[in-house]
Amino acid sequence: MSENGIASPKERNNSTALNSWLKLFMDNQTMNAGLPNNLHRFQSDIIRWCIELYSRSPSACQHLRSSKVLILPSATTLGSYRNCITPKPGINPLATCEIERVTTHKKDLPAFITLDEMKIKENLVIHKGRLLGFVDYGNTKVPTLATHILVLYLRTIKREISLPLAWYPTMVTPAYQLALKFWMALKECERRSVHIHALVADGLIFENIFFANACESTRINNFTMYVSTVSSLQISVS
């Protein structure tokens, strides 16, 4: 390192300073440099990262690509990956397969589940002979148009796993359904050596009722912490 804090060329070319993800990303960028768009090839981990980036901000992803700061897949390519399957309400089989893949080499991963409901546009769609758009809790279907999507998002502490574990079209999910879906997700994680230590949710009334019904309440300095009697699970309300 020079006196002005700028790395020397030798230091900049030292690949050992990069972690495995950065090395993979830089190698992929180098491989695609100078090739026409139709010959670009991307690793599966890079595709996942690009899908996450595109989901957060399509315009930012497109700007990075069009300005040629990074060589990224097009929106059409990402769309083909995102729409390669027809998702169904409930536990996502692809998510459980990915969990099993990761836990093959890493056991006893600490994790948490984020519980949230997102507003969607009400609509009915006929897809492959099925009428979609109604409230559907997997085991219970309600002939009412869904207005929200309930998502249970799983993330390990060190982010070895970060994916939506389950989703359900809903209106306002009642507390008993929240409890049922959470314990189902907990079972799927624990049986695959992913240990849930926290559940994060906002302060909606039904979620508060769910916490109160599912857990024992302990008050410390006006702060309420809900501690489950199962697996020493700690649940907090953000």
C-alpha cells in the first residue's frame, strides 16, 4: 500500500484478497468481457443475486447493465428464470431442496423467519385450467379475492440461506392461520438442521394476537419479549 492509501498494481491483482463470492463474480465478468450479449454465460449464484437485485430495483439493475458498469443478464433472461415454474401456495419445494443442498455441507445453521403481508392487485387469472386469485391457505380455500400475499422469508444469520420459504394469497390473515403456517415452516426448517431463533414481524393486531397465543409473555422494562416453550425460540415484534 502506498503512502497515499492507494493499492499498488501488485496488490490490486492479488486474488487472495477477494472472498469466494467476489472471485466468482470477477471471474464471470472477465469471462463475458468482449463477448456479444448472446454469448454471455452466468453462474447460478450470480443469476440468484441478479434476480434479487432486479426484485429490489429494476431500474437500478437496468442502469448498471446499460451503462456497462457491470455485465448482467437482461430483464428477459431474468424473467425466464423467475417464471420457469408455476408457484403454488404453501411451503415451496424448491426452497426446501435448496435448504437441503446447503445443509449437506453445513449443519445446525442458526436462522430467523420474517413474516410479512404485501399488498397485491386483486385479479382472477386462468392458468392451465385453474382459476387463480382467491384466498388460499393451502389446506383452506376461501371464495374471496386475495388482496395481500403472506410471505414467510427464511434467512440464516450468515446468509448461507436467504429465500422465501412459503407464501399464501390472503386478505388479512387471522391469528390461528399465522400460528399454523409458522409452526409448519418451523418443522420444515428444524428437520433440515436449520434452527429458528427468532421471528420478525410488524405490529399488526392479528400478529400480536398470534404472538400472545403462541408464546409466554415476559415483560422487562416495559419491553415485551415473547419466549416460546418450544425449542427455546425467541420471538420479537419489530
